[in-house]
Amino acid sequence: MKFTKMHGAGNDYLYVDCFSQAVPDNAAEIAQDVSHRHFGVGGDGIIFICPSEVADVRMQMHNADGSQAEMCGNGIRCLAKYAFDHGLAKKKEMRVETGAGVLSLKLHLGVDELVEEVTVDMGEPVLEASQVPTTLVPTGSVINHSVEFKGRTFAVTCVSMGNPHCVIFVPEATDELVLGIGPIIESDPRLPNRINVEFVELVSESVVRQRTWERGSGETWACGTGASAVCVAGVLTGRTDRKILNHLLGGDLVLQWNEDNNHVMMTGGAV
């Protein structure tokens, strides 16, 4: 199997060109083997770049534990860079089929006409509890809702950006929270599809700092769908502007929740 290692803000995956080779039948098992940081190549998972009947390319993504995920904001930027730079879809405005639907991307070129940054239309956030999904409330949305996990109470906001997120604003995103509480929240039975957890420090109304415990992968250096969910949660809880700079462990992302069409736009690098 031929692959390319890429990352978006430190969120790293192995990418396999399935225009020239088939997706293996044991994709989940391969994802676990190659993602291992010590016994494999190392990564947050594996992404197969496939032909699509409804878009320019299709993304099939597996987390490091082999589970299949709907979407990855950092992963889709790298997929677009690979597809453009290697001539699979030579379009500066690209459509990518994902498990969360077809997304529109705008590619920004740099040296030698290669992709350096990508802006992704992440679509509309989903706030209805049953669609996130979560049973933390019987109906409506989970916004700044007090919930107890492992004897501690947190104000949580749940947002789906094609995959589920639990956003928690904290004074400091410590290892105790991310590595200790993160996996407990991920597997809480009130979050039936498991969930990604964002612990967020508020720097100002336009700047935040985020650490993520990612469903199926553990702590990752960045999470694009999570950063998008943080942008939405910040506005809904009155903490941030609609446009923010998000500092993640592996780099920065710019997010904007548009008031006119309710879409979240995410811009970041692809390496």
C-alpha cells in the first residue's frame, strides 16, 4: 500500500490514493496498525482519497482505533491539497464527499502553484440534542448546561459539525482535564455515539486556545470540526465574536460563523 503522511495544524494522517489502488477490505485493521506511534508509521488515523459520483473526490476516514468517522476538518484540507497537487481534481474550488455530506472548499495556492491553505465551508452547526446526539436534555439544545462527570460539574455546549462535539470553556486546559476527564466524557452513555471533547481557554473575544480529546484517537494536536464547534459555542454562550483565531497545539485556525447563511468557515494550512 502506497501512502503519503500529511498534517493540518499537527493533526496527522496517512493518505492513500485510491484513484490508483483499491480501498483494502481490512481498512479498520490497517488503520490501527499504521497509526500506532511506536509499532507503525504513527498518526491520528488513515484517510482514503477515493473517486466520487457526486463530488470531485470522496474521503473515507478511519481513526487510530479503526473506527470510521464522518468527517475531519484538518484531514479534508490535506485531502484537497493532495488531490490538487497530484492532479486528481485540478480545481481551486473543490467539492468533497464525506460521511457528513458534500462540502465545498476553496484552495489557496503558494509557491510553484501548490496548495498552502484551504478554506472549508463546514456547513451549518447542528444543535438539537437528539441530532448531536445526546440525552443530556430531553429536548432542545445543550448550551452552557451544567453536567456532572466523575464527581465534577462542567458547563457544556454540544454541537455537531457532521460529527459530535462537547465544548467546555475552562480557566486552563490541563492534562488532568484533557487526559483524565476527556475519555470519561467521550464514552459517557448520555453521549451514545461517543463524542469529541474540547477544553477551551478564552484569551479574548476574538482569540481562544483549544485542546481536544478526540473520539477514537485520544488527544490530537488539532481538530478542525472541534474548532468550528468552539466558534459556535463561543457565540452561543456570549464569550466570543463570530470570527476567532484558535490556537491549537499544532498550529492556528481561523473560524467564522456567518450570520447570513449560518455556515461556519474554517481556514488553515495543509502540509
